[in-house]
Amino acid sequence: VAIVIGTVAHHLVSAIGFPTQVGGLLQPIESAVPTLQHATSLLPALLGADWDILRMVLFGALAMAVLDSVSALITLVSYQSIADRRFDANKQLVGQGIGSAVVSLFGGLTNSGILARAAVNYGAGGRTRVSGVVNAVGVLLLVVALARPLGWVPEAAVAGLVMAIAYSLFDRWTMGQIREVLREDVANPRDNLVAIGLMSFVVLVGVFDSLVTAVGAGVAASVVVFVAQMSRSPIRRVRSGATVRSARVREARLADALAENGDRIAVLELEGSVFFGSSDALAIRAEELAANGVEFLLMDLRRVRGIDATGYKVLGQTHERLRARDVILAFSHVVPGRLNPEI
């Protein structure tokens, strides 16, 4: 609808002699029925073992396969939430691979699932594979029978359509991360900033190099970020009993005793995961507090997502070391089965 309206508006403006430059038209393409010309042109290279051509074809095919596969899987995950259905990703990739291999023999471009098209298809009522077949037949008719009328379409209308599609492809999650960072009440925007930085890094690599390189760089950077986040100390903050008070109302003598001896109590607020890469930092910090005169140590597990077997072992060893120093170690917000259902 947008293309039709833009085309009509362009020719009306041109017909009345509007002085403003409204741009040119698309160049018409020749109508033709696809043939196996490209497949036959590749046969001499195969039969003659022309490794330069075969290497170029192979690496180009692998690059497009990786990029199209990633695009298809991302689209599939997003489309599942729109259609409220689950799909077989393996069948999607197999079908896409067969289609891309066959269409390349006819000189066609490889294709993959794109969320913009999938969302438009779903909004128009497409619910089954028939909608994809209808789309393919429509494109074939467009190329064979309506190629010349495409020359009537103005470049400005296509540019507007591209801008609209580009806007619809903006990731809502990424925009949410940016809005979260800009909020004034965010106490710790570190994770949001890491996500934005990773996204910006991938975009820059894609702009200045290639999309395939950007995908590989993004995966590598994600691995580095994951290892760094998992290896960082699980200690969110350390609070002293002199500053942390219970909401419970106590007798005056008990309140005075807590105020006087509050520095002998420490609260370790933990977050994330306690595993082999981060548990040592927790044990070292607990023993430092004990060496500084803390006699009652409380570990708050409210924000801990999980503890592996190594983490449990280190906590047990820490408990034994602190007990040898007459330090009492306690835990809060321990929910059976939540931190590790297998232990």
C-alpha cells in the first residue's frame, strides 16, 4: 500500500510540474524465466578443478550459510512469541539450506527468515506454510510478468519503505536497556552498560567490516563478557552491624548492646552465582573480616541465582575455618532446592 500510494503521489507531483526535485525512478529489469545458466557456467570449474573459483564459491557459500542461519534462528525465536507456537529450528535450517542451494543454481539470492517479513505475514493472516508458498509464487510472477512496471516506482517511495522497515527492526530489548540506563533511580547500571557496549561493538564491526565478521566477533565478545561476569566476586556489598538494624523492636538494654557491639557483626550481601570461579574471593573476604575482629558473619543469599558443588564445598571449608576462630557463620534467605536442586 505504501509503495502504491508513493508511486501515485510521485507521478501526480511530477505531472503538475511541482518545482521541488522529487527524485528518480527505479530502473526497469528485464522479464525472464529463471534458467540453469549459473549451474552450467559452474560446471567447467568443477570438471577442470579450478581451485581459485571453487575456493571463492565455497567460502562465499559458507559465509552466507552462517549469516542466514543466525538470522533465521533469531527470527524464529522472536516469531515464536508473536505466534505463541514452538517451531522445529532444525527443520527450518534444513529447508532453508535446500532452498538456498537450489535457487543459487538459477542465479537467485539466498534468503532467510526476517522478523519484519514474518510479522507482516502474521499480521496479514498467514498461519501456515501455505503463506510462504504464496509469497514465493508472488515473487516469481513479479519477476516474470511485472518486471517492467517496477520501473514506475520512485526511488523516494522505496527509501521511505526501507526506513520504515529499519525502524521496525530495532530490537525492543536493546532500547529497553538504553532507557534503563537513563533512569535516575537505577542503582547499578553496570549490566545494562555492558549489554549496550556489546551491541554497539557488534554494530560497528558490521558497518566497517562485514556481517559475518560481526556475528563471529559478537559471539567471541559474549564469551569473554560471560567469563568475566561469572568470575567476578559474588559480593554485592559488606555492611556492618553498627549500620544495619533490624526492624524488630527490642528492649533498651538489647538495643544498647547492639549499638555498642555492632562492629563485631558483618553482613555479606551476595549476588549472581557462587561457583568454582568466584567462591575463592568470597572465602578470602570472609576470613579477612574475621581477622579484623568480626565475630558474627551473616551471608545474605537473597540475590544468589545458584551455587554449584564447588561453591558448596568452599562454603563448608569457610565455615570450618571461621569456627576454628570462634566466628559464627550464618545464612539468610536459604530456600531448599532453589540454589541447586541436585544438592
